[in-house]
Amino acid sequence: MPKDGSRPVERELPTDEARDLLGLVRDVVRREVGPSAAEEEAAGVFPRETFRLLSRSGLLGLPYPEEYGGGGQPYLVYLQILEELAAARLTVGLGTSVHALACHGLARFGSKEQRAEWLPDMLGGGLLGAYCLSEPSSGSDAASLRTRAVRDGDHWVLTGTKAWITHGGVADFYTVLARTGEEGPRGITAFLVPGDAEGLSAAAPERKMGLNGSPTAQLHLDGVRIPDTRRLGEEGQGFTVALSSLDDGRLGIAACAVGLAQAALDEALAFTAERHQFGRPLADFQGLRFMLADMSTQIEAGRSLCLTAARRRDAGEPYAREAAMAKLFCTDTAMRVTTDAVQLLGGYGYTADFPVERYMREAKVLQIVEGTNQIQRMVIARHVVGPESRS
């Protein structure tokens, strides 16, 4: 690390409790996450015990109400905590964001009885969730999903395949979007499916270029039977549940991207300060100094976009446009910054002896998950220009 560090010394944290929380997270990642991150990622080890620790520490349910076991923290605080987790190990930061996404449908659209029954264990009881919207033939076009839920008395029977599911096969519960009616967004309903439900199975995890410790798999529902009490919201309200969840999920991914980019910058700053060429530290050469300056500027701009969206959410104002902007800018920034970090380390940056090559591989997926960045541009354009004309 450079003498002054590259991270802001003072975070925008509104309370002493939030500042203590940040201190707790930094202590956890220093002791439990960071030291084993490179080794476990290389070996493809899923950090289940880490998630249990985060749950016991109250860090898996930070943005949800305290009455149900959550942390009761505003998104302004939650996203900064998520950034710290992702900087230590993206598998952990991304997994925490996905878990929050999986809880969203119940927390916002579930009945009071549903929330009281299931939310405490999901937020602080050691459980881990997954979110099931995408399918093999409907990724960005989520409204065309084919998984079906057919009512059978006071139960539903779910049949279909979900794809690209983070925590697929290891989650304790899944928020599943399924078609219950007409084609299009109005015929979709959300369900809370337990991980041990009969007829539920996961394919072998995908072989990915990064995030090897985070399992991503297809999920097969072969006549999964669940009671109507596990329906989240009204029948046909599922697409609203999905869109609402995705706005929050995009902010989570943006915060993870900032954390990953920051970690890459920290490595580049340390290396260029210590490595000497021609009798001078690399950080003395103007061309490299300008690269580091650009990287730092992009990260700060992304962090500001992310926290601006968080403030709007916390104030109860619309934030879909800002969430899409944050996801787009922060993930593109993570890709640029991690690539530049590899370049700054030269041949060392291309080896697994330094973490920046892993950061670069991991950054790519952030431009894809929670809606590709091409989709984010479509979302932003609709807010800025208006809907596309239909001929």
C-alpha cells in the first residue's frame, strides 16, 4: 500500500453503529477472508463457513428490518460493506449480494406471516439463498421464461430449468420465477422453494474463467410441489418482484465492482512503489503515474454513482435509472482498472503469483450478471430518451 493509502480515510457513514460495523467487517476479512482467498479460488473451494460466519455476525441481512433478524442498515451503509467484502474476495462479496437478492422477494412482497416464519433464518440463521430468473433460452429477455407452475389444489407444481444460478446446488432456499398464466410479464409469479424440495436438483457447476469458488449451475425443477403459502406476492406479480429485485441487485454488483477495482489499484500502487527500474520506483515515471491517477479517478466516480443511487433508494425516491448507471459504469471501470493493473505489473501481473490476473478474470463476469451492460444502456436510454417507438 502507498503511504496514504488509496481508499478514502473517511467513509460516508451516518452513525457510530455504521462505523463500528465497517470496523467489524474489516477485521473479519483481514482474519477470515483475505488470507485464504487466492488459494481457495485456485482450488475452487466454496466458502460456506465464511457465509455462516457472516450470518452469525449479522452481515448477511444488513439492509433488512431488525424485527426479522436483519441489520436495519440503509443501502448507503450496506453497499460500502459489500465493497469491503468484494475487495477481499469477490466470491464472498458477490455471494452476499446474491443472498440479499434472494431475500428481497419475501422481505418486500411476502405477507407478515410469511416474513415472520422464514425471514429470520434467512437473514441470521445461517441459511444461504439463490435467485432463479434466467433460463437457457431467456437470459436478458426474462419475460419469456418457460418454467411453469401449475396449481394443484392448495399447492403448486413447478417444472422447468433455470440457468446461471449463483449458489446453484448449495443454496438452502431459492426464489424462483415461474409462469402461471399468459405469455409475457403478466403471467409470472414468484415462489420460495426450499433447497431440499423433492424434484429439485442441480447440474454440474459451469466451468468459468473466474470466480471458481462460487458455484454457478443449472437448476432443474421436475414436478417440485410446494404449498401456496410459499407464493410471494399475488399471482401474476412475479415480474414486478423480479424488476424490483434487480434494481437492488444491480447496486450490489456495482458495489462489488468498486471493491474489486479498488483491490486491483491497491496492488498496482504497492507494486509500482516498491519495484525499481533505472534506479527509480516505477511510480516515479509519468506515464505510469497518469495510469494510476486515471484508475483512482474512475473508481471514485463509480463509488459516487453507487452511493448516489443508494441515497435515492434510502430516501424512497425512484432509483432504477441510477442503479443501471451505477452497474454499467462501475463494472466497466472494474474491467478497465484490473486490465491496467495487470499491465502495470508487467510479466508479474500475468502470473498467478499476484492477484491482479484473478481480478481481471473476475471483473469480466460483472459486466454480464444482473443484466448485461448492453441491457443497462437500454434501461438508461428509456429513462433519458423515452421508450422505443413501435412501428
